[in-house]
Amino acid sequence: MADFAIEHSAAGWQRWRERVAALGGAVATCVETSQGMVIEQLLASGVSLYPIAPRSAKAYRERKAPSGNKSDHLDAWSLADALRVDGHGWRALGQEDPLVGELRLLCRDEVALIEERTALVNQLQSALQEYYPAALEAFEDWTQPAAWAFLEAFPTPEVLRAAGKRKWEKFLHSHKLARPQTFAKRLEIFARASELVSSEVLTRTKSRLALTRTRMLGVLEQQLELYRLEIEKLFERHPDHHLFGSLPGAGPKIAPRLLGEIGSDRARFDLKALQCLAGTAPISYQSGQIHIVALRRHCNKPLRAAVHLWANLSRQSSAWAAVYYQALRARGKSHACALRCLGQRWLKILWKMWLTRQCYNPDFHARNQLKHGSWVLKLQNA
């Protein structure tokens, strides 16, 4: 038995490796995470690693200390004892495919950058609301570079008025915004943009802020394009790219996210484990006459988001998915609940494809639905 602490430094991890080597034989460890530098150092030291959810770790600690006491030593002891008593049923964390790991991290970072872009767009719209409401009215989608270019060209209502109609038309044509449905409407908005204006001080300060936000958005958009190119390259290199790329609605953005989160280790989980990991499988609480079915909140959040987006987009390219979704909505299910149920069914299909390494075949799926008398197929053919 050994009881010691180390620093999170090169010297500390060297001490860890020396102590592990001194123990001899197989050494198992239990930690509350499954990624990061700590995990890399532990795997490199040759120990068997068992990640555990923080909620489970808390339950094991409270089993040892129901009074509510908490310390790092108590946490370590309770996890070690849990591994000794219950570890026979746990699955050790193995070395991950570097390609899958890099793809997963790039996709997660891309999503984080998209969230930052959304925050910047909201801040930009807030500034425009104070001094330039006509710009907000003229452009609905402020994630498009054309809207940012408009502010660069006409940062204030006064500049827009002074530019004149000829320059307005030239701008719209040069940015491919001269569609008949919106061209005349935008020109009409530009013509009355100076009717409602803020004070000179407010306009000058908020226009500076708006221009700053647009330039930040431009830089961020360039980086997102580079991320997209790198993700596409990694995705094409993986042997399962054709499998995930065949999923209806997944497309070039969602398919890499699904592959990055699910990986290529076929022994990692069964169907139920995959559905629980993705958060599509509900949780059930039963006590006496009380029975509650609720949303599963403890899951892989990036995977759940990817499945949600995939299920939503699949309605546009898969007839049965659209019928299934509409049937659930007709029963009174919310939009999010219907998409979770649809995602649950898609994951069942994906899991089988993943095991057999076969691409999605809509004709084969339709034959299986007919063979098993699917109620979805009956509604689809009604």
C-alpha cells in the first residue's frame, strides 16, 4: 500500500513513475476525467486507468463520509476503495487513435469558435440597435460577411445618406445581394435610414464599437475556414469517413463531429451505452406509485449536440425521418423531444452500420422497415 502526493510538474510526474515502478505488477488508478495532460501522463506510466464521472465520485465519497466531509485525501481513498470493490465491472481507458483524438478536439474547438462568433454577432446587433436600426432591418443574418462589409462601407446613417443610391446599388450588386425579393426593399430602407438617428456622441462611439466587432468577426471567420479545411482533411484520412459521410443530413460539418465523438473502437460500447452517452436515452425514476421519465442530462454534451443537429437536418433528406418527426409532434411532443426520439432511432441505425462497416443504404433500410411492419412506413405510404 502507498499513500503519497505529487506536484503537477515534470519532477512530480517523474516521482510518480518511480513510485509506480517500485510497486511492481499491475497498478490501477481511478480519476474524475478522461482527457487532458493528466490522462496522458498516467497512460504513459503504464497504469490501468479507469475514468469515473464526478457525480459517481461524489456518491462514493458520501458512502465513506455521510457527514459531508471532503478533502483530496478522502476523495483519493474513496475512489481507490471503489476501484477495489467495484472495479471488476468497469472498463479501463485505452490508448486512443491519434487521428480520432485530433479530429474530436478540432471539432470541439470549432464549435467553441462558432459560439464566440454568435456572441460577437449579438454584441454587434446590440450596438446597432442603439444608433443604426436601419442596418438591422436591412440585414437579417449578421453571420454573413456581406452584412459586415456593409458596415465597413457605410458605418453610420449619415455616411449611408451621403453615399447616394448609385453606391447603394453598386454595393448590393458587388456582394451578390441584388435578388428581386430583397433588392427594392433594401433600397427603400437605405433611403429612410437617416430619419431616425441618435445623438452625434452616441453615433460616433457606437459606430466605433460596431466596426471593431465586424473586424473581429472577419478574423474569426477566417480562422473558422482554416479549421474547416483541417477538419475535412482529417476526416478524409479516417477509414470510416465514407460510413459517417453517408448519413442523411450529417453533411461535411456534422459527420466529422459524430466520428470524432464515437471513434473507431468497436468494443467501446454497445447500442444502449451509445444512446446513453449521446443523451437520447431517457432516465427513469420509479418509487412506489411514482414513475417519472425525464431527459438524461449527464452525457457527452458535444455528442448530444451533434446528434440533435443531425436528427433535425435528416428530416430534409430522409422521408421516414420527416414522417417520424411529424408523428411525434402530432402526439404533442415538443420539437426537442421529437428530435431526441428521432436521434435515438438514428443511433440504432448508425451503431449497426458502425459494427458492420457498411454505409447507409436507404433501400436496404426501407426493406427492413417493410419486413418488420414499421408503423413509420405505413404512415409514409398513407
